[in-house]
Amino acid sequence: MWLTGKQTQAEVDGTATGRTFRRQVAWCWALEPRLPPATEIHHAVLVDGIWVSGWCLLIALSDKGRVLAWQWSGGESVAAWKALLEQVEAPGVLVSDGGTGLPTALKVVWPETKHQRCLFHLQMNVSRHLTRNPRTDAGRTLRALVMRLSDIHDEDAAIAWQLKLERWWQTFGHLTRERTMFRNGQFGYTHDRLRKAWQLIRRVSRNDTLFTWITYGNPRTTSPLEGGINSQIRDVLRRHRGLSEEHQKRAVEWFLVLHELTLDEAIALAQAVPTPTPREEPDEPVSPVLYDNGLDAGEGLWLRTGWAGRG
């Protein structure tokens, strides 16, 4: 199949432009692919977002690697996350990268579901605040502590890690409150990056989304989604560069459906997108218009030429 393969349109139909192939498959773009309802209850569901041609695509994946649902939106808003979660039965645990609006949507749609913050994304976000080589002892110590999250495998190690985080606060916490007057005459936090990294770690630690996987045995990262499905979507769009925005979205939808269904099953479930009814243009007026928003030469808005323009 061309969409999931590596051939160009020209290679498929053996022509120089691929125009014949595009004409033959034009009807396919009018089919809206769908997945069967996700009625099975899963132990864990992984969610993440990927941007496609200015649209945010939210995807839900089971802990077994199955695509469960997707939702197009303008961003990671509460409404968008709610629309995604409502398509799937509530699992035991939700694993996410901490997207904006998700915690609120989770409390509304899946109030009994536990939440696991992706440790990999947490480490990336902290490194973005502190850089890979922090200049201060406080920054180096905090980043090293966060990177050691990958080495924790049981409850005792998790408790020991939290005690180390508390000792960090007792030693360096005062730096997160220091303020300085800058050249523009305004006050700001002296160690703003350190403060943001600390606030992130403290928030995740306090809301019990850091070590959920130790108690419930769920995945602790969204890597199967981010490094799997999302990476493959980017590969599909890269191989088929030049698609319009609407065709990019439809191509991604077909890719997700074909990840779970055969082509025949996908076509059987697909729904034809209704063709918009052409808007009827109003008839031209027979008599002159008394009031209108158009411009007319009789109003003296242009330079008059010819005999009538001679002074």
C-alpha cells in the first residue's frame, strides 16, 4: 500500500509524475477511517500529543501497544483531553508527559484512575530548565538527583530518593526565593531556572504521580507512544511530503487505523465524508442598486479621462 510503504506516486504507476495514481485513488481521501469502539478495559493507557500541519493530534495507546482512539484539536486543552478520554473505558492507570489540561480532564472523566508522570519527559524538562551542565552546585545536584530516577526499582529506593530531595531543599531551597533587581529596574528571581526546575519536581512529587508504577506495575514512560506510533507518523509524513493539510490529517488517520485493522476491515468501517453543497450565488440585480458597498466611477473616486475630464 502506497501510504504505509516507501514508494513514490510515480513509482507506483510507472509514470514520471504519478498523476494517474492520484486520479485513481482520489476517492479514498473522501473516506473517513474509524476504529471500533474501545470497549475493553486496560490496565494502563498511554496518551500523548503530536503536531500535524498546525493541528494537535492526541492519541491513546494501550499498555499492550494497541491504538485505542485519537482526537484532533487546536492544542492540549481540557476539552480536547476530555474528548479523547471519553472514547476509552477508564483504565487502572494513565501514563502521560504532563500535558496542559490533562490533570483536570482526568479528574472529570476518569476520577478513579491513577496517574503516572512520564519519567523520561520529566528528566528532559528538568534538563531544559537547568541545561545538561548546570553552573551551580544546586543545579548540578538537583539534575543528578532527577536523572537517578531511572535507577529506582522498588519502594525503599523511592523513599530514599524523596529523602534526598528533602535534603536538597534544606540545603539549597533558599536560592529559589532569592530576588534581584535587574537593569530594567524590575525585581525578578535570581535563580529563575533553578526555581522552575524545583517547582516542577516538587509538584510531581507532592501529587503522587512520580512512583505510581511501583505500586501498580504500569509503564513509567510514554516511550512506546512517543518513540513508536508518533515516530512512525512523522516518518509517513516525511515520505509523503507535499500533501495538503486535509490530506495529511487523513493520511495519519489511515495509518492509525491500519495499525489495528486489515485494509478490508478498515474500508468496511470507514464513513464517507459528505461533499459540501455548493453555495448558490444570488442573481444579478436587474435594476440599479440604490444602496451598496461597492465603488462606482460616478462617485468621483478615480481620475476622469476623455472629453468629460477636460477642464
